[in-house]
Amino acid sequence: MSETINVAVLGLGRIGQQFAAGLSKHIDAGDKSVQIVAVAERDPDSLAAQMFADENVPVYSKASDVLDIGDQIDIIFDLTGSSDVRQTLRDRLQETDNHRTIVVPEIFARLVWSLLEENVELSSLQEGGY
């Protein structure tokens, strides 16, 4: 029995936008039992944010607000590059007693992306994990 994995993508900048587009391509092809249930982008009027809004995916301008969905999110791909966002996410998960949702940093997102797509550059990772 297959269960859909609900994910959120935070930060739709250069890397986040490409990652989300690659993931969406595989989801749309029916290859993966994954659903993007929320995205966060500081500029909700950006082209990437509008693409998700057009698909009826909630777009948040503040990354930590995706946690308002609660434990309906299985995985949060944090591509913001902000240690403050990472800390806020961890704090909010603890405050709400959410032990289901996993927050993964950019390095893990890039690993997943490299498995989904060809020619993904892994060497340009930023410093800072969790």
C-alpha cells in the first residue's frame, strides 16, 4: 500500500525554484507518490510562487507559516539558506509537539534533486547544515 508523501518547499530562489520544478515534473509524470502541499517565498508575486498558486498550492510569504498546516506535512525542504529560518522551524515544531514533520536542509534537497535530474551541480553547496 502506497501512501503519498506531503512536502513543502521553502525558498523559491534560484535553487529552490529549480528543485521544485524538477520535483513537480516527476510528480506530474506520475513517477512519485509525492505531493507539494505548500511553498514559501518572500515575494509571493514571483513567477515561481505564482506557478504554485495557479496549481492551488498555498503560497506563504513567511517560511515558518507553512507549519500552520501542522503535521499534514511530512517533509519540509528548507532552501532558504537562512539559519534563522531553520531555528524558527525547529522551535515551532517543538512548541506544537509536531514529531511527524521532518525539516531537511539544502544539502539533502540537492541530493534528492541529483537523483531526479541529470547534470545537477552538487559542488556549489552553501555552508551550514543543521
